[in-house]
Amino acid sequence: MTRPSNELAAKAVWPLLSLNFFMADMQAGIGPFLGVFLLAHGWKSGLIGTVMTVGGVAGMVMTTPAGAVIDATRRKKLYVIIPGICTVIASGIVLLSQGFWLVTLSQVATAIAGAAIGPAVTGITLGIVRQAGFNRQNGHNQAFNHAGNMVGAGLSGLLGWQFGFTAVLALAAAFGVLSIISVLMIPTDAIDDDEARGLDSGKDDGVGVGGITVLLECRPLLILAAALALFHLGNGAMLPLYGLAVVSAKQADPAGFVAITIVVAQGVMILVSLIAMRLAEKQGYWMVLLISFIALPIRGVIAALVMNKWGVYPVQILDGVGAGLQSVAVPGLVARILQGSGRVNVGQGAVMTIQGLGASLSPLIGGWIAQEIGYSAMFLILGSFALGSIALWLGFASILRPACARRDGSMSRGVPAKLAAAE
């Protein structure tokens, strides 16, 4: 394939940033407000956590196959458009009925549709700016994505307070339309499909190497996935359950409070993602991820001690630090480790699958702990899971630091043998 010119790639950058801005609220839809919405309709925290977990597991199972599809296809924009439409429709189903099975099916459909969006946008970005420009462009992408989340959450809270949850869905649909327009504005010729999957010219394309194989045969990638799984086992339920804790105590308006939790975190993420981009250039990704892991235990302690409308600020500022750093470091590190393999997006999907395992179990564990022994103990337990992430990251530093800091064009130590043979 002929490489796109720099001029053509430059024309694709602003539509790409616009896509990252609008896709945030399109992907989330009514998701962040689902807990308090179901609570208002008589659901208990344990059942709410169960539904969220079922949806999370469905998304987790589909993420690796979605990454493989993104690696193989030359129509990457299509895998943003179709899932976006499905996500909006599935979210709307919740408004029609709050029956357990219908809500569960809606969350499953939303998770499956959304599984392809992340790898697709990562692939499109890598195809436009190539490996050399990926860290910086991904940092800008994440800043715009967090800004979109912040604006969407703020508007959702305002519209939800004024007009109800129907208005929240309408806003998600509007952002969905704007996302589709944005991705259609990206010139197809600006995306180098070989670069989009991390394939060097003249190398084997890695066909037949699955995501789990990539993960199991690459030690840095496997350690990264395990550390992220532990982190998200604690982090995944922290936001929705903190909202439930405060709302249950009648400390705040449901829609408005959930909006505030998101706005605070996403506002911090905008700044942190730009800092992460600079820190990664100077120190490598190892330090960026270590700081992100440390933020969660501190957040859990604060959430347990300050369970009111004022506690949202320190709790969500720390969420912004952890998530903002990871939003830049994780895709960048996976792309760096698997550079030259042609399997970057399936590798992204495999890491997201293991990470999603932790995130999907978190609401189930957190919801039942909160129901049985209280919210304070639950936040302390959830926060403690990240201590395992810190232990892994420090314990395997000798393996991880070279992979995180590598800046040359060669593949990292630990890349799967089947892929390294292509060099």
C-alpha cells in the first residue's frame, strides 16, 4: 500500500480529534447514570452490580476478536460507525422497560458493540501518524476524549435534572451522529493499513497468531495485563458505587451528583493525559503506570472516610489521575511492545480483555460487599486490589523497564517468538 502523504495525514488529524471528543458520550450513553436510574426504580445494589458485571463480561469476551478484526480489515472507519449506532439503540432500550432480562440484554448489546470502537480508533490513529507520532497524537486524542466525557456528563446532568433520563439518551444520540460525521470526514487514503496494525514493510503479517497467543508468549504484555486486571478489579465499581452510597444517604440529587463525579474526573484527565504524554517521552511508560496504580488505594481510603457530596472532589480527582495516565500509557506501551509484529490491535484487544475481566467482576464484588457489610469497608477492599498491581510492577521492573522505555525501531524483548521470527 502507498503510504499517505504528510499533507493528507495532516487533514485527518482534526476529524480524528473531533471523533475522540464526540465518541466519549456516544459510547457511555446512559451507562454512568444506569446505577442511580435503576436505584430510583427499586433495584438493590447487589442486583445492579450483577447486571453491570454481565455486560462487562460480554464486552470482555468480544474485545480480543474485535482487535483481530481491526487488524485484518481495511475498512476501519466502519467499525466505529456501526458500533456507535448499536450503542445508542441499546441504551434506549433501558428506558422502555426496567425488567431484569431486558436491562441485562441491553447492557450486553452495548458492551459487544463498544468492544470494537477502542481498537478501531487506536488503529486509525496509528495508521495516520505511524509509530513515531503515536504517543503524542494519542495524548491529544485522550485529552479530547476526556473533554468530550466532561462536556457530555455536564450536559447529561443538567438535562437529566431538568427533563429526566430521556434527555440523557437524546444527548448520547446527538453525540453519536456527530461521531459518525467526524469519522466520515477522515480521508480513507490517510490511513496506512499496514502501519495501523504495526506491520513493517516486507514482514510477515502475523495471520494465524491469535490475541491470547500474543499475550501468553510476550512477558511484558502479560505482566501489564495482569497488573491492569488487579487495578480494574478495584477501580471498575468505585465510581458507580460511590454515587450509590451518597445518593442512598440522600446527600445529593442523583442525576446531578453522577454528572459532577464524571465532570471532576474527566476535567482532571484532560490535564493528566497531556502530562502523561510528556512524562512518557522523558521517563518512559513504566513510571507513568506506577503512579496510576498508586492512586487507587489512596482513593479507596478517602472514599471510605468522606462519603458525602464534598468527598466527590478528592475521590474523583484521584480517579482522573489514575485513568488519565493509563489512557495514554496503555495503548502507547502495547503499540511499542508489538511494533513490527502486525498484531498491535489484537494485542490491544487481548490486554483489554484481561483488564476487562477485573473491571467486569468489580461491580459484582463491590455491590454484594456493600450490601452485606457496608460501603466504607467495600471501598477499602476495592482500593486494596491495586496493591497487587504495584507489587507486580515493582517485582518485574527489570523486564518492564526496557519495554516501557524503548525508543528505537526494533521490537521489544519478550515479543512472541512466532512474531519475532518475521523480523
